[in-house]
Amino acid sequence: MNTINRALISVSDKTGIVEFCRALKGLDVQLLSTGGTAMLLREAGIEVTDVGEHTGFPEMLDGRVKTLHPRVHGGILARRDLASHMDVLAAHDIPLIDLVVVNLYPFRQTVARPDCDFEDAIENIDIGGPALLRAAAKNHAGCAVIVDPADYPGIAAELAASGGRLSVVRRRALATKAFTHTARYDGAIANWLSSLDADARPGLFPEHLQLSFDRVATLRYGENPHQAAAFYRDPDAAPGGIAGCRVLQGKELSYNNLADADAAWECAKSFDADDSGPACVIVKHANPCGVAVAGSPEEAYRRAFATDPTSAFGGIIAFNVTVDVDTARAVTGQFVEVLIAPGYTEAARAVLAGKPNLRVLEVAALAALGGMDCRRIGGGLLVQTHDLAQLDPANLKVVTRQVPDAAQWRDLLFAWAVARHVKSNAIVHCRGQATLGVGAGQMSRIDSARIAALKARSAGLELAGSAVASDAFFPFRDGVDVLAESGAAAIIQPGGSVRDAEVIAAADEHGMAMVFTGMRHFRH
């Protein structure tokens, strides 16, 4: 590959650029630069030539035109292996440019500001920068391209070790990164522009939605062995989700492991440790089969496990607090696929290491879901905001003659928090802030109620006096009748059925308390 003799430097993010340019000058690379970048380099004592001096034209139109010139793009795009290209450069006295170091105006950061107006956003659309990046990335065999400051140290080291050359593999990787960067940059602009209303106010849903994700891993297979699969991460997501977890030990994560781990972690982190105390969630096939809050993570685990020991076999377990050694010993007493927590003590890690196949994940505790919730359907995509709405105590309405006592209120709110994470139709029995029976994913709510009771009986758990959450309203009184037969004493549900009066009357007949939330939590 050709030696890098001349580089064009024009960066918005100036992190590390002075040090990198010093390394280039140490290799006798001539530097071309623009505006603020050139000023910064000169202030650091680095010799640099203005692009305007190089092209014979000054920057103009408030900086909108500075690098869009044949003496720049010709030097970048000319193929070094074609004599006809090199003859044209010689005829027009166009020097080669061997390296382009560019990053772009901060468009996304600009439009994220509450005070950003339309004109400000438009002025932060970079034109020359993407053109330079795409030109260099296209001709990366002759002109290397750098868009990410994190790449400076490695590239400087390679150039120093090779006499100013970059390998084919490195050039291709840098070109790929540059095209990815410009694609995402243009996608952000398109998303923002196509979300504007007639008054140029941005909305939630662009008319033309551009998505971008980074591949984390190619998985062994998908939901079933005959399906191919890969795991992708949203590069703009805040840390704290399963996609940003740290794998501490264990076998390779599967497609189903990741899907169930996400369900378990989102449920676990919905219980704030400072408010509720340690919580444990056990998930099987995307549904919580046991959830409990207790004075210690070990106790929370034992109470959650008691809900449904059969389903917990081979399940996914998540905690909202650091796992200690006692909890690690308890958990490793059963077959567990994945363990998730915000941290582990050294003693706990030592115990878990005795189960080398157990996948142990560490996830940042406080991050909220960002972006949008997306789901593919045939030929399209469903997009919605995440179900993060919290109950407003002022909207809770006791609709029966019987009023919940303090303990029942705690259990009703606990059951409601769990029901948010259970597939519809969802019925959750609990007592003492621990689940007793969970009915999930049935075609009718009465079937979910029956299954929840069946689960509790199978585990030897008594439902008398239990509190129950239903993720959506009861369409008929029969569901309430089944819950009453099971021993439930209090119900929390959204309300809103045309038969609410009939359902309330059934609860009154059974001497049950019933609370309406005015909010439902369908989870399909």
C-alpha cells in the first residue's frame, strides 16, 4: 500500500486530534486543514496548510463551502493504479491526499437540545464532511479515512511501525466505519426532518424511519436450530439493558437466553431496591413464573422459587441488587440457564465459578429503556413508546364496599408491578409481596385465572386472602367468581368494561375489595 504523505484534517470533535497530528508530523506527513481545526493545530505548534491556500479559493458562504473543490476531491478519489487518473492529476497540478480525518457537525446533539430551532438544526447539517468521508471510503485503497477519535492511537502505532503505511485490512475496516457513520448521520437527519409537523415541530414518529444497530454476535441458531440468528445492539442506547451487559462466565448466550434475560431484567429493575428492597424474578419462556421482594436477595430468591419450582427449572433469574455468597449458593442448588444482577461479591463469584456452564451477566442497574419499542410484522414494523407509565395514587379508585387494608394495598401494587411483565391475558396472585400463582398468555382471562390457581395448588401454596392483579379489565364477572373461589380477597384491575357494574357487584357479593387503576398493561 502507498505511504501516507499528505492528510486532510477537519474535525468537529477535536478529542485527541492534536496528539494524533503530532504523530503524523513525526512521520513527515503534510497536513491540510480548515477553520477551527487549523487554528487549534497552530496553537499547539503544529505546522498546517489551510485548505483555502491548497485550493486557491477561500472558505465562503459562512463555511458552507471549503473542501468541495476538484483539488481536494481529485486528490482523494484518483486511483493510484490507473495511469489515466494520475495523468489528469499531473495535468491539473493536483497533489494526492492519502488520509482524510473528518468527523461531522453534531446534528443529533443539536436537535436533542430543548432550545433547538429549525434554523439551528439546518445549519448543523454537514455537507462537506460526509462528501470527504464517502470519497475517501470509496477509494480507501489509495486514501485511508478516519472518523472515530478512538482509532487514532492504533493507527498512529501502525503507521510508526510500518513506515507510514496502513494494511488493506485496516483500510477496509476504516472505510466500513466511515460509510456506517455517514449512513447513520443521514438517517438521523431524515428521521428528524420527516418527523416535523407543518410548524416544524418534531414528533415521535418519522414518516420515514431509519434504524441502525451494531452486531454483537452471530448466534448458534435462533428460537429453533433450523433458524439462523444474530444479536444486535442499539449504538445510541443508554447502558443498563441486556444488550449492554457484561458476561462474566458461562456458555455462549442463545437467542432464547437473551430474550428471556431481557424479560427477567426489565421486571427485576422495575423494583427499586431503595424503596422495595431486594427483588428476585424467575422467568421461563418470557413470563415471570416467580417474583418476590424480601429482606435479602437469598430470601427473595427462595420465595420466588416457591411460586413454581417446576417452571423455575432451567429458568432465567434476575436480581435488582448485588448477589452475595448466600444467594449464590442458593441459586446454584438448582439448574439455572442465566443469572443477572447489577453486581456480585467476590465470594459469590467464587461459588458461581463452580458452575462453569452457568451464564452470569452483570448489568448496570439504573438505566431506563430508551428509544422506541419495535416489533417486526410481515412486510412492516410496529413502533411504540415503551410501557413505562407509573400509577398515579390519585387515580386509584376503590370501587367496592370493601376497602383494602394496608397489607393488601402493598400486595396489590406489587402484583400490579409484576402483571406489567406477564403476557396477556395476565392474572397474578400474591401475598406478602411474593407471587403465589401466575396465569399468562391465555386467549381468555378466565382461563388465566384458572391456570394461576392451578399453579398455586401444584406448588402447595394457599391462595386464601391473596391479592390479585389483572393486566386488563374483566369482560364478565366469571373471572371474579373464579378468583373468589380460589380464595382471593382483593383485586386490582384497570376497569373500563361495559360490564364494570356487573364485575363490581360480583366482588361485593364475595366480600372482596376491588381497585380500578384506569391503566392497562397488555403485553403481547
